[in-house]
Amino acid sequence: MLELIMKVLSIVLLDLILSGDNAVVIALATRKLEGKQREKAILIGTAGAIVLRVTLMLVAIQLLAIPFVKIVGSLLLLYIAYDLLAEETEETQEVTAGASLAAAVRTIILADLVMSLDNILAIAGVSGESKLLAVFGLAISIPLIIFGSQLILKIMDRFSLVVWIGGVLIAYTSGKMFVEDQYIAHVVNGWIPNLTHTVVVPMIFCLVLLFLVFTMGGKKLVKVGSK
């Protein structure tokens, strides 16, 4: 009984720690939507994320064993961070509600697919052979992410700087994922021993993101109009 309690507490703690990045992505992706559009984006995006998480739980270990998966995932995450922050430098901020909703849902699902691998793998490891504990871990991660995203959204509505902090945080996560790939870790540590255990590479990813946003982000225009 004590072992079961410890596993449950471990899963809850893991979800609290690892769900933060996902909440930031949802908040960033839906920050420009209004009222019901924002709620729809969060609900639809989260529903899609649930389906993906259940699927990933079944194949997470095999998927992460495929060479270069984390490299691809990290670069995709960096692009997501760029795409979100590029909107802050657009010359035109008006977008159609339908397009914004679809874009927000797409971003939420895609980012959750990339960022949930470690979360799911950690939960699967703690759960052992218990499918019930694994499902429990997935179940509680969803409301944590939704609640977290709503809280972050309220802060973003008041302080625009938080949007940039969130984007940089995603880029930092991208950098961490990049050096977690076995091939990259071997090459990087061959140049400078134990470099992958420092914040150097994640910080480089943050600088690359800011460089791309400030040099290319302002050139991205959004068409104004209705369908």
C-alpha cells in the first residue's frame, strides 16, 4: 500500500513539474483569441492532446529509441517558439477568428506531441506494469495543463513581456531536448566534455530564437479579411 501511495505521489509531482511547458504553449497559442474562441481552442486542442498522449503512452519507449527523433522534435519546437513570437512583431495584428482558432488548435496539438514524450516516458517508468497508474498520470496532467494555461493567459493579458518569456522558455526546452539525443550528446561532449550537462546549448537556442524573430519576424504579414 505504501509503495502504491509513493507511486501516486511521484506521478503527481512529475505532472506538476513537466506540465508547465505545455501550459505555456497553450497560453501563447490562444492569447489573441477572444472569449469563446479561446475556450474552444483550449478544449479542442486539449482533446487532441489527450488522444495523442494515450497513443504515445503505448509507443513512447519505442519512439524515443529511434535515432534523431529528439533532434527533429527539438527543431520543430524551436520553430513553434519562433512562429508564436513572430506574431508579436507583425505589422498587422488582425486575423480572421476562424483561422486563428485553427492555428491555435494546430499549435497546441503539435507542441504537445513534441513536449509530452519525456512526460509520458517518466509516467510510464514510475507506473511500471500498472496501466491504471499510467492512465491516472495522463488523466491528472490534462487539468493541470488547462488550469496552468488559464493562469498564464491572465498574466499575459496584463504583462506582454510574459509572452516573450514564454517563447524563450520553449526555445530553452528545445535546446535541452536537442542535447538529450544520444548522437548529439556524443558529438558535443567530444568537443567539450560534459557540455551537455550545462545550460550552454539551451541558451544558444534562446539566442537563435531571438535573432530569428528580430531579423525575420517583422516580415511575416497576416492577411486581413473574412471568408
